[in-house]
Amino acid sequence: MAPMAVFQATFLLALLPLSAYQSEVSSEPLSLNVSISSAQQRLHLQWSVHNLTHPELKMAFQIEISRIKKSNVIWVENYSTTVQQNQTLHWTWESELPLECATHFVRIRGKEDDTWAAQQRVWSSWSSWVKVDAQSLLGQGPPHIFPIDKLVEEGSNVTICYVSRHNESNVSCLLHGQRIPREQLDTHVSVFTLTNVSFISTWGSNLYCENDPDIITGAEPGTVLFVSKVLEEPKGFSCETRDFGTLNCTWDPGSDTDVWKYPSQRYALFESFSGKKKSCEQKNWCTWQVAQDSQMYNFTLIAENYFRKRSVNLLFNLAHRVHPMTPFNVLFESVSTTNATMTWKVHSLGNFSTFLCQVELHGEGRAIQHNASSQVDGQYFFSGLAPATEYAARVRCAAKHFWKWSEWAGQNFSTLQAAPSKAPDVWRSVRSTLGSCNVTLFWKPLSKSQAHGEVLFYSVATENQDRLSSSKLFSIPAPANGTELSLDGCSHQIRVTASNGAGASPESVMVIAGDPGNQTAEVKEERIRGTEDGVSMSWKPPAGDVIGYVVDWCDGPQELSCDLQWENLGPNATSTVISSDAFRPGVRYNFRIYGISPERTAYLLARKTGYSQELAPANNPRVYISNLTLHSFTLSWTDYATDSQPGFIQGYRVYLRSKEEQCPPGFTKAVLPDNSVCCKHDIDNPEQKTFVVENLQPGSFYEFLVTPRTRAGEGPAHPFGKVTTREQHAHALIRIILPMVFLLLLLTVLCYVKSQWMKETCYPDIPDPYKSSVLSLLKPKENAHLTIMSAHDCIPDKLEVVNKPEGIKAQFPGARKSLAETDCTKHDYIYLLPTEKSSAGPGPGICFENLTYNQAAPDAGFCGPVPAPHTAPPGLGDLLTAPGNLLRSLEPSYMNSPGETPAGETTLNYVSQVASPTSGHKDSPPTNSLELAPCSEYRMQMAVPLGLASPSPNENRSLSSMSLLDPGEHRG
């Protein structure tokens, strides 16, 4: 609200209560005055009665209240009271509609109501209407909202009016953002009604109104609505005393009804016997001083706030409402190993000095209560306590006429130590090696009730049964629970005791005799199954006497280090159920059952192995494929260890799937957890670790999986292996290729062995002319000395290359290439090689052929002549002029074997293999220039005996000579 509006409203609230509207008509029997309480929205009526016929007269009055106009009566009240002479009477009326919202009219009439009055039923005339117009004081200021800062009770209805000097038709009011239903009272007043208002906050809720935006009236008015919770009746009202001097009264006030700016909730105590009343400063407790001579009290607790008043009553005897104070000075005396005395004191209550006390002892996991009667001083004797045990004791007391216990008062104490009362529970594991025994001793720690104090050490005494004088004593500090012993021989008695500060426990005796390894080998291991209660097992009693049985177990092979556990059983037991919190699902445990003879010797009766709870295998075996054929393959998983699995392997399951989704014989359809369809085959023998998958299609793709099965389920359904059967034509190819490969390898080996023979046969080395064996065939019979002509000794002049017609095949024995195979088509000529003395005409010469080298002319010209001296050696003329004679003379010597050369033949000379044919006729004179022939070749070499005649000119010029030198050894 704007500051001006607040100021005006405050000013009005100050003036309205002081305003009085009255009508004093001397002729009227009643004079009425009306005043306004704007904060409470009430009309206060005051009137007096004129001319009473008696000093005190009972009268009835009727009051009418009208709104807006006199004829609109909204309230009629009948009020009766006793009236005295010159007395002013009062009556108050609270309006639901704020008084500032409308003009009100009030009038009253009365009559005598006494039974003896003659005119008791005749009403007096009405007083004049008293007009109550609070709006007349608002002036021409801005609009207002009434009531201002209204306090209402939760669940009630609230009426709010909006007052303005202008005609208002579009006003709307909102509370927490919600519009309030509107009613137009007149042109200047709008009424808004809230029903069943709820508590929101002790700080109130803002309510404001919005005017028509076209009408400017200044700041929009508003107010704060305070909602109080409903005052409740006090609960649990009670009073008690602790010292017979003060009463303490308490109660539960329920919901707090106070709100900011209107704190009105209050409480008071009224005692009817004394007539005293006391206002309480607190809302949930109050004190009252006890009178010395008063034992009975009758209290009334009054609770009230702005809207309501509630009360509760309490009647009691003070002696029955005594709540003693907490005992003090709690002590323990004469504490021993099993006894203790507890003492305490209680605050005195004068004549009420007898108390009922309760003693409570906590120890060894339990609580024991004892009752005791006492005066101011009290005590209690505890017996049968456990030695070296900590206890907590406490005490509380109540008065003779029980009302409430006092609070607990306590103290802790410990009994003294005593020697352990029980021998340690001892067991052993024996391993014999080379005539000695390695014994591992185990013992369980004594419980607190058995140890009677902290165990400091364990004593272990060993005595050789064969040599009684040989004994040893070991001291093992606590908290060890075992030790290792190396004994000379396997026949010993072992005694174990536990000691604390007060002494030693009784002995635990065991005897070791014989090699335990032989017993283990003789007893067959059996499988057992666990249940929810544990692992159940049974055994046959032995033939001899026993004083008890021991069942020990381990989560692995007994030879390995493990957490060995055991349990002692009586001599009549033949079965047991072993349960332990240490048992883990999926772990195999090995159990051994021993009988204890009267001589304290343990001997093995049975061996068991099993699981407390079997699990499905976590891993599948690694599978290998072998013997892959057209229609089958073999699966093997021989390296799969079954002892380390989380359950007993009952068999295996083989899964197979293919694109055709057809199952081979022996397989059945199955659905995997991933909803895929495949084929399965169960193997019930857990020892079988190979399987042949048969009746498959050649060249087909398959996926397979082998998973083990236990009692709890099977292994994971993944991963699948993959395999493809062999192709059918590939099998036929293998039958062909394998023999060929074998034959090829055989040939390679033979060729390698005969490589030297192959070399000499297929590609021999070029012979050295100086080492040629043909010389032995051509050497003269008479002269065994042959002269190998060097190329340096023979200086050729001209060389005629003999023309070779096509189709003519003239081949000498041993020739490498026939004449018909050459490529030259022109006639070649043999030119004479003149001697140094002959310069004109051809001289004696030689023709030869070398088939090793055959090269076409590098140019289209002629073969160039080879320059040489013009003189020929003596005796060569006839040979060179008669090629036919040359051949005839050569044949006998060539064909003869070595040593058969005719006598009288001349010595052979080597003729150079260089052939230089020239163009033109053989008789044409040679030229000095070097010309290239169309084709030239080296012909076979031959050695010519000197002195042979030359062939005739008409003989065939297709003369060839045989090479007597290896092509690779010729010299230029």
C-alpha cells in the first residue's frame, strides 16, 4: 500500500473506536449508544433502562441490526440479563463484513422478564435507529481494502471489501496469484469472499487488488491476511515431584497458533483446592510450589488464544507422583575372578525414604536384571561372574508408591584373570620324508569364556615314543595359531597348552604313528554334494574302539598350503553336516574323516570331495580340429582340466550350426540364449574329450561349440569356432597332383645325381686345340710327330667361301651342322693364300668351315679380304687348286683311327679358320681393299697334309672341312 493510504487507514482506526452514535430520547424507555472496534470488526452496544419499577429486575432485550438500509435486517439478537437501577448494559456483535464496507443501523427494545411482573410479555417501543457509517470518515482519498491486516482462524471464511469514491466495476483481488470471487455491493463497494482459508505462513499472506487500467486512482491497495492454526486441547497433562518441594507439570500443546503481530496463545494453571491460579511462561511446562500441609491437588490447565479457549483437569495424591532423582556414588568393592559387590546412594525424600531399586548387569553379550530394596544407601552382590571379563553395571530407583523410575547410574568393572579352563583344540597335517616327519600343528584360539584372560603363549611338547627320554619343549607367542615341527621319525606324542598371566590350560594330547601317505593311498575318494544347510557326509564306523572323530577339509589338494579347517565329533557320530561361513560357491573342497583311537592316534577312514554349491562352468575348453574330410571332422579338447571347474563335470554338449539349419544324425534342434537356432549333441561321459562330427556336406561352412555341463548348468554359449569341409574336386586333384609332385622330385634328384653326365652329354666344354684327341686319329703312321699350326704362323692372303646351293646336304661324319641348314644363297669363293714369293695369281690355300660361328655381314656390302703375303708355303699349290683331291686325300687319314695313318704322308699343318670371301669369281685377282661379302661364315676346320693336289675346277665347290678343334678353343 502507498504511504498515504497507510496513514489514512491508521488515522481512521484511531478515530472509529472513539466515535459514538447515540439516540437519547427522553420519552424512550431505552437509551442506546453504539461504538466501533475496527481492528476486531465489532459493534459495541451500551444502553440503560429508564424508570425501572424495581431496584433489580430481570429483563429481556431484542436487538436488530440492518445493513445499507433500515429495512434490510441482517441480525436479530435476544439477550436476557438482570438489570439494576442506573446500570449500563453491554453487548458486542462481530460482523463478517468489514464495518467500513457498508452503513449499519442498530435499534433495541426490552421487556420485563420476571414471573411476577404483570407486563412481562409486553415489549417496549423500539429505540430510534442508530446509524453507524464508517465510510463517512474515509473522505475523498484513494481506494481502501478492509479489513486491514486481518487475523482469522484456519478453515474459516473471510469477506474483504474494496471501497472507492469512484464507480468501480472492474476491480479484481488476488491471493497467492489466485483470483477471489467478486460481488458488487454498490457502485462504490466490491465484496470478495474467501472460503475455508488454510494456514500458509506465520508471516501472513499478501492480498492485493487491481483496478480498471482506464481509471487512474493512484497506488493499488492491499492488505495482509494472517491465518492462525486451530488451538488444540493439551495432551499428556501430568505433574510430579522429585523433592517434595516443587511440582513439575508438563503437557503437549499441539500445533502452535501464534502468528507474527498477533501472538495470543497462552496457558495457565488453576488449583481448585487452594483457588490459586498461575500463568505459565512456557507453552509445554509449568512449575507449582508444594504446600507443606497439602497432599491432594486438583489442577486445571487452561489454554486460550484469540479465537478459542480449551482446558483439561488433573487430580492426584502427591505421594503417588514422586519421581526420584538419579542415584549417585556408584562403586564396586571386593572384585575377584567370579564375584563383585556394587554400592550406591539415593537422595533422601524425608518420610518417603524407602525405595525399590533395580540393578542391571551387562556382560558376555547378555543383560541380567535384579531387584533390590534399599534406604538411602544400597548395595548388591554379584556372583558367578566369568574371570577376566569386563562388565557394565547400573542402578535406578523408584519411590514406594511407584510412579516413575529414576535415571540410570552405572559404572564398568572387570573381574580378575584365571587359568584357561579348556585345552586348545589342536589338529595336525603330517608329511613324511626320508625317515622324518614334518608336522604342521594347528590350533583354534580359545574363546573369552575359556581363556579367562589374554593368552600370552602356547607351549608345545614333543616326545619320541621309541625313545621316551627324548623330548623337546617349544614356546609359541600368541596370537599364533600353529607351528611347523620336524620330528625324527613318525612316532611322537605331542602336547599343547595355552597360558595366560594366571596359569596354563589343560593339555591337548595327540599321537603321531606311521606314515600317513600309505593311508591316503588305500582310501578311495568319494564325491558328495552340498545343500543349503551345508555339506552332508557319512561314514562307516571302524572295527576298533574310537574316542571321537575329526573331519578336516581344505579348498585344494591336501599336499598344498591351504586354510585347513577341522571339526571334532563324538564317538557315536557316523554322519555330519559341515557348514561354514568360509565356504564359497564354485570351490571344490576335499574332506578327510579320521577316527581317534583310545591311544590318541588318528587314522584315515574316508575321503570326500565336493562343493558347498556348484556353479555353471565359466569357461569352455579350447577345441582343436583334426581329420578334416569331405563329410566329417574331429573335435578334441584333451587339455581341458576338470578338477579346477566350479562343479563336477557331468558331460559335454556339442553345438553345430550351418546356413542350411539341418541337423546331422545324432543332433537335435536347440535354441541358444540369444534366440539363435542350432543343433546339439550331448556327451554323457565326462572322460570323453573327442567327438567326430559326421554326415556333413562337402565344401560347407559350419560353426561349432563345445561346452561342459555341471549340475548347475552349462558353460557360456560363445564363442563358436568355424570350419569348412573339403571340396570334392579338390580331393580328386590331390590324387593327381601328389604323384606328379613325387615324380618331379624323383627326376630332380636323378638330374642332380647325373648332373656331370648331363653336362658332358648335352653341353660339353669347348676342347683345347692343344689337347684335342682328334690329333691321334690324324697323325701320320710313319711320323708320330704332329705340328699344330698356330694362327700366327699362317698368314692368309685370300679366302674363297664356297657357294652352297639350297637343298644340297653334304655332311661329314662328326659335323655339327649340314650345309643345307645355312642361310647363304650366293656362291662363295675360296681365294688362294699366296706365298711371299708369288705376287700374281692365286697361290696355294686352304678352305675350311666353322659352324660354331655364323654371322651375317654387318653391312649390305661384301666380305672384306684378309690381307696376307702373296707367297705360299711350298707344296700347297696342288692342294689349293684341287679341292676334290683334298677331300680324297683327307678321307683316309680322317677315317683312320689313331695309329693307322698311311706311311709316307706328309706332316699336317694347322690352317687358320679365318675365312674372307670376296665378291666376284674365284679367278679374279684380289684387291687390297677390304670388302664385305653378302654372307660369310666360319666353316669346319681341318688339318691338311702338305703336298696334296688341288681339285679340278669343275668339281663341286661346296667343299667343307671338318673341325678338329673345339669351338670354344679356337684362336683368331
